[in-house]
Amino acid sequence: MTNEELELALIEVNGKLAQYGPDNKISGKEWRQKSKLMREQTLLQNIRTAKDKGNISQEAKSLMRYNLYKGDSDMHPFLRYIMQLKFRSQIWM
């Protein structure tokens, strides 16, 4: 992911987050959508921070988590669970 793509993704996520109000005034479905956007924003910020520091392994790890998160809806639930366990274990990184 290039710096331009990263900045565009962050601008897009921040724009979508700006549409939601305070947590106590939104419905359950809107709250879930907002929390997903906040997770996506955190992952993108982690990628940018790792790029700025030059930490290639952390950047790769965050980028893989972001790509898994973006393809989350297309993946079979069991395979998604196995991949998340693999990421959490950090055995291979």
C-alpha cells in the first residue's frame, strides 16, 4: 500500500466516521458500523505509524490484518476464525 492509497483510505474512513453522532444517540446497527469504521481507522493509523518509523515487520502485520478485515465479509466464518487465531498467536512473525 502506497502512501497515497493509505492517505486516501484514511480520508475516506474519517469522512464516514464524521457522519455518526455521539455513541449514546445512535442505534445498535449504527453503533456496530461505527465500531467497524473505528477498527479500520486504527489499523490504517498503525500502518502509517509503522511506515513512518520504518518498522517493516509491524507494517506488514498491520497491512495483513487490514486486508483480512476488508475481505472479512467474503470469507467463510471458520476460516476467518482460524486466520484471526494465527494472527493473534504471532508464531509465524
